[in-house]
Amino acid sequence: MGKYHRENVYEYAKEWAYGRNPKYYNYDPIGGDCTNFVSQCIFAGCGQMNYRRNNGWYYINGNDKSPSWTGVKFLYDFLISNKGPGPYGKVAAIQELEIGDVIQLSFDGTVFSHSLIVVKNGTNTSNTLIAAHTFDTFGKRVSDYLYQQYRCIHLF
């Protein structure tokens, strides 16, 4: 991936946190739109998809997209293992995150089921702010969620 434009991620998240970009299908009625929104934000920052059919990261339309575009686990797996085109990242501590990085939440302590995009970095869950879909928000503290675990992905 070329340079990751974090300011583009921020601007995209700000514009679409409380709305739906008509270029993308809204997955709210069929399980949630959180990872779709995070993928859109990441794409705004990197401008490059990975069209590998089995393990890429891409969106063509609502019926033709990779599992990693909309699936919490699949996005995580793609980001931390990608060696090809598109975004890539590493597991990080929350204080290492920057605008445009990803936080995923587990509400039951075992399965991660919600993706968030960082819009203001901080040193802990009380001063790190995120944007998200499904439960639309912009500038919410991570600590405002009732989660059991979280994991962080720093993007390059």
C-alpha cells in the first residue's frame, strides 16, 4: 500500500458516520454495517483494494465483496496477514493507535463482533474516540461501550 492518508479517513468518517454512502450497500438490516463502514473509511485512506477472490479485501457491490470487507474476524485476519495490495496492519496497544486505525470489540469475551474506526487517538479507552455504524456515532469514547475485550490494529 502507498501512504495511508489518515486525514482522508477522518473526513470520510465525519461525513458518513450518521448517514449511508449510496455507493455502498447498507448491511444494517442483515446483521450490521459496522465493518462495512470501517472498510469504507480505510479505503478512503488507502485508495487500494485487494481483489484476491478467497482472501482479499474488496467491494464491487452488495453481492460481490470479500468477506473481509464486512466481517469483523475476516477484516482482522486480512489486515494482520496481508502482504499484497491494499491496507495492512499489526496488533497494537491502544496508546499506539492513530486516527484511521481500527478497534474491534467483543461483548461476550470470546467473539469479536463490532468494528470501530479511530477518529482521535488517546492513551486509553476513555480518551480514544471512534466513529461507527450499526449504532451510528462519531467522537464516542471506547469506554462508553459495554465490552468484555477489545483489540487494536495499527494500519500502515
